[in-house]
Amino acid sequence: FIAHPQCQAQIGEMWYSGVPFLRYLNRFAYLMLAIPIGIVVCPVLSIAYLFTPWSKVSRIVKTPLMRFLSYTCSFLTFLILITVVKLYLRHYIDTFSCQTPETVAYIVIIVVFMWISGLILEECKQVYHAGIKDYLASFWNLMDSSMLSCLLASFVLELVTPLRLHKVWSYTRYQSPVTWAPSWVPDPELVSDVLFSLGIICSVSRFSFIMPANEALGTMLVSFRRTVSDIVKIFGMFILVMIAFTCGLAALYAPSRCYTKSFNSFSATLSTLTWSMFSMGEVGHPSLDEDASGPLSSLINNDDRSRGAAQVGSYLYGIYVFCTTIVLLNLLIAVMSNTFQEVQDERDVEWKFARTELWLTFIEPGNPVPPPFNMIPSPRHLWRLVLCLCGRNLMTEEAKKFRYASVQTGSGPEPEQSEDDQSQSSVESRQGRKDVMCQLIRRYARHIERMRLEGDGDKTSGEEILRRQIERINVKMDKRLDELQNKLVRVEKEVATVREDSSNVRQTQEQHLKKFLEFADHKTHESDRYTHFLDEAKLQILSRMDSERIQMERVLDSRINNVARKFDDNTIHLAQQIDRLQTAKGSRGLSPSPVQFK
């Protein structure tokens, strides 16, 4: 199913999303060319993503292929860094025992510990998102944990040792030679070197995760895994045979332990038989040294006992070599050859399956920034931290539970859905995946059964052929019934969906009608209210105009009366003045002249 062209095409679309122009290049050659370039470009892209996570460059960095390249370049740089530090820059770390350590020592320690902390942070995120059970189910995760534990402990001891020496030397006036006195306490430098050796072996072995990118190397990696599993199975037989002959030979040579070095104790016998299993033993191992001196642990002190023990020991030693070297080793070679041939027969399927495992590791959501840049908090992470401190839940527990399960099917809950909708969709997607898995297992079992029945050729009789035809018909009928049942279930789901949608539509229509009637009533009420308001305003305007007209008439009448009164007063006053003038002229003897008014 995984190696089917349609599945591979779909996964390929997801893998090359964002960078489709790289799809038709030579993949492994491009990978080998991109790694040295990525070692230089990866820091720039990571810093650009941290400070501008919504830019176009950041969208390219988040694609699965670019995540794979950045992680590969980061891990390769980490291997080169720790190897150079341990082999060539170790004397800089030793300067911490002095009064003034060199600046390079601080830089080296900070970079190494930041890188290891970044890798540990990635593993902690995997445990948090996938769960401890799923995390421990992967062999690569166990190797990562062992690798990081050994490297972290090694560099911690490498740093603590000179610091302790500096503390010891601070109490003395001169730096005297320091000797590791307590023999019952392990030497920290030796422990550091041993842990680093184990860690670097796991680290370099871990880098083989890129091998499935190439068909030949991916097939070899699958063959190696199968071969190791076969070796583990056969190793139990080796252990059983080795312990049996070790106990027998150690007991046989116990009275004559002073005359032999190969079988004088249980541990010596076990060591001799172990190296003999790899054809590195000598023929003279069972013989006794006649020149050696020592007591013979025997009550009767028989001198021929040593010769008899050596003869029987030679027979047992020969039987052991025959069982291990000829039988068990050839059995192991045959099993390994069979496993390798099985892988070669299905090399295309095995390689595509291994490559899909590698692709899905980076298609799943995760941090696109590789170590040690993942230790630098981005603005988005700071904002999420502020929201978490404020008490806001960024993701429900149900969404977290099914987050990784919904990646491969694309059935994860939408951000706009409520918590109940997210939980329901997650449960439905999980049930759908279980149904698909059951159908695939059933189809695979039928395919294997059909291939087994068809593999006998012409050796079968007519009854057998008839039985096979009946079984094929039964298989087809079962398949057809399953299809009909699936269609029936699908139709029932669609009918239920249609009914639910129709009821929702009816409820929506009723709600819309109710709202429309309410809106019409509201509009009618508003229209009446507006008409009443216009009438009241018109009446108020008319009454105000009448009052203003009456007031203006009153003002005009009062003004006319005032003008007439003033005119009368002026006329009277003028007449009085005329009378006075006439009286004055008469008293002077002047004849009055007629007054002309203009």
C-alpha cells in the first residue's frame, strides 16, 4: 500500500511542497551537493525565520524538504564540531584550571552546550507531543537519547575536572602535580573519554538516517536492520552452546588448573571459547603444561589424570569448534543470505517504505529551525509565552492528543471549529483510520492466500482446481459484499447528513422568516412613528409661524403708533415754536409774514 504509485505521488507532493522545481533532480546527488552549501546558508535562513516568521523565505524554510536539509546540515556540523573539540581543542578546555582561562575556551563550551541543549530540547518536544510510549517504541529515539546522554555527561566531566583542579590549586601558592588517589572512584577523565567514544559512535551511526534518500543505500540499510535482527536471534544459540561448554571444560580442568592457562577458571574458559568461535583459538589450548608445578586437586593423586583430562578436553574443544564454527556460523550465514535475498526481491517496496518513513518524519509538524538556533526564542514564541502566562489555552487537550495522528490523513480540526467539533472530528478521523487499516490488512491477507494457492502450478488435481475456483469466487463475493456494505454505510451516512442538513436548512429558513417578520414589523412601526413625528413637527412649525406672525404684527403696530405719536409731538412742538416766533415779531412791530412749509 505504501509503495503504491498513487500513495508515493501523494507523499511526493507533500515532500516537495513549496519547492516543486527540485522534484526531478538527481535526489541523492543533489543532497550531497546541498549539504556543504546548507552548512553555510542554514544559519542565515534560521535567523531570518526567527525574526521574520511570516516572510516568503520563512515559508520556504518550513517546507519538509528544507527542514530535512537544514537538520542534516546541522547534525553534520555538530559531528564535526564535537570531534574537533575533543581531538584538537581539548587543551583550551583545560585552561579552566588556570586563573585566567582563554576566551576560546568560553566560546567552545558555550557553542557545544547550546548545540547539545538544542538537540535535547527537540527530543523533549517529541516526548511531549507523541507521548513517552510512542517515543520509546522507535529505535532512532532510543539511539538519540543514549547519544545525547553520553555526550552531555562527557563534556560536563570534561568541564568539571579543570574547575575542580582550579579550586584545589587556589588553596596552594604553587601548582603542584595532582594525582588521582582514590582507586575506588572512577577517573573522571577516563569516564569522559569512554562516554565520548560511545556517544560519537552512536552519533555517526545516527547519521545513517539519510541513507533511504538513495535506493541502493536505503536497501542496504534495510538489509542491515534485518541482518542485525537475525544475528540477535542466532546469538541466543551461541550463548547457550558457549555456556554449556564453558561449564563442562571449567569443571574438567578444575583439578589441573595449575597446569593450564586457557581453562584455569570460568572467566578464562569463557574468554578462550569466545575467541575460538571466531577461529582465533589455538590447537594446543586443551593440552596441559607438564613443566608447570603445582598441586593436583585429587584424593588419589593419579598421575594419568592430567593426560585423560587433556584428551577429553581436546574432544570437547573440537566438538565446540565444530558446533560454533561449522554449524552455527554457517546457519547464521544462511539466514543472513536468505534475509538479504528477501530484501532484494522486494527492494523497490522496501526502499519506498523506508523512504516514506524518513519523509513522514519531516512532513509532521515541528520546529523548522535546527539546533542550536531553536534555543533562540522567536517573537511568535514570546507571544505564545505571554498568552500562556495570561492564562489563555492555545490548544485543547483533544486537539493535542490527535494532532500527530491527523497529519498523515489531513483530517485535523480546523482552527475555527469549537472544542466539541474538534473532538468529534478527531474521533471520527481515528475511527476512519482504523477502518482503513482493517481493510488493508484483510486485502493483504487475501492477496497472500491467493498467491499461495496459485503457486503450486500444474501439480494440483481437478478437485483442487475446483476448490480454488470456489475459494476465489468466495473471495470475490466477500470483496463485493464488503464493497456493498461500505457503500450502504456510506449511503446511510449521506442520508443522515442530508436529513441533518435539511433540518438545519428548515431551521435556518424559519429563523430567517421570523427575523424578516420582525424586521417588517419594526419597519412598519418605524414608518408610523416617522409619520407621527412629521405631523407633530408640521403642527409645531405652523403654530410657531402663527405666533411669530402675530408677534410681528404687534411689533409693527407698536412701531407705527410710536412713529405717529412722535410725528404729532413734533408737529405740536413746531407749531408752538411758530407761535413763539410770531409773538416775538409782533412785539417788535413787524408784520407777520405768511409761513411757507416746504
